[in-house]
Amino acid sequence: MRDGADMNVRIACEVGAMLGEGPIWDGQRGCLWFVDIKGHALHRFEPLGALESFRAPEEPGWVLPMTDGALLVGAREGVHLFDGATFELLHPVEHEQPGNRLNDAAVHPDGSVWLGTMDNAEEAPTGAYYRLHGGDLEQLSPEPMVITNGPAFSPDGGTVYLVDTLERAILAAQVGPDGRPGEARVFARLPEGMGYPDGPVVDSEGTVWVGLFGGWGVGRFSPDGAWLGRIEFPVANVTKIAFGGPDLKTVYATTARKGLSDAELARQSGAGDLFMFEVEVAGQEQVHPRPSPPTP
């Protein structure tokens, strides 16, 4: 694939997010949702340029659109339901780990929600992955991490990709018939000079895309783990992408101002904004979470 200089990477919307994250295309409504974790905000972006923002509880890590018009939002306390006006806590997560927060999530083809947690101070290996299915929240392997990102799923749902950000590694595991992952293996490690792997996404041909925090772009890996190169950005901290538009060939990317000095921010005027570019291979159709009852 062509590099960023040829792909017309450009600002879709000026946001100035401290930690923009979790972009996801809502095909039912024709819009993009994303969050600013440190800004405690949930954003809805219309392709014609309109941005609507909502104050979110604590630190929202991700958002997932549901078929009934509501949203699932992962914030520090756990999984919330947002009806457009209020946030309701449905499933508390890790109350025994008050220093942790929810960080990223994805929906498996079976409708289950897979989510990860992390140490908010980015120091202790207290982060874990969970699967929310039918109202049950189950902790998954692998071993605890400081910062989890993902998961993301192969087009057939048979492989899950999990990111260990501080180890600069992407793990992969087979998803069994029971919907649970097998033993994780190292799928790929970032080449030197590419920053840290952030949120992963898989396109319709199985290519794994990952935001490069401190790496000035988006990295790509083939289904067998080979490095395919980087889409270059004019800002250092690219957090995650989403495939959107009617044909799922418009890529949106969230970015962050977090960790940048005043001098770096002066040189990166678009840091924290929402970017976009077009691709030839479409993303995957978004799977909606299956409604599940709240934890009693």
C-alpha cells in the first residue's frame, strides 16, 4: 500500500482531544463515534463535518453502537448504557482494582463484547481482558498487562488480536467453538522507531491495522504477521482507526495531545484532531452487541 504522503491523510474535524480513542463507524446512523478519555467526552461526527459532544462519566475508553439506538460506553467504573441523555452503569468491572480503568473493546461476530482494562497510572501489570456475553462477565487470559489494547477479530471471527502496548507486542489466539480464546502467542512486534502499538483493527482481507502512539502513523501487518509498513501522519500520537462511509473505505483516525510538550504541540497543530484518508480494501461490517441484562 502507498504511504501516507500518497494517501491524502488530512484532518476530518478539529477536536483537540487530550486522548482521542475508540473510533467506530455507526452504519445504521451514518456517523462516527469516538471518545476523549482524558477530556471525559463522547463525540459523534457526521461526515459533512458536524461534531456533537456529550459529557461522559469519569474516563470513557470506548463506545459501541447498538441496534436500538443506544450505546454501550466503557468508562472507569464499568460498562454503561447511554440513551442519548443519561448514562446508566450496567456492569461494574474491577472494583477491586480502583487504579484501573476500561481502555478498549470490540464485538465478536457472536455478539459478545470483549474489553480490556489497564492501570491508569501506566505502571502496574493489573490490566486484563474480559468477555461480556449473555450478562456474564468472564476474565480471559493472557497474563495481566500494564496497558491492554484491542481486541480485534479476523473476518471469520476465528482469531482474536490482543495488544500488549508497553511490550510493543501484538498477540493472537484462536477463538474456540465455545467463544473463548485459546493460548495466546506473539503475532508480531513493532519495528524499532515505530512507537508503541495502540488500538488494533482488522480489515475485510485480514490485514491488521494498529495505531502507533509516538510512531507518527498507522502500522499494518499481514495475516501472517509480516510488517507491511506505515501510513504516515503529521502528528506523533495516532491511537486507533475505524473504517467508515457507505463502502467502509474511508478511514478515520483518532489522535492525542497527551504526553506532548508545548514545543511539540506547536509543531503538531493537528494533535488531538480526527484524521481521515481513503483506502482500496474495505473494513469489516460493524457487529452490534447483543443486549444483555445488567449485573445484579
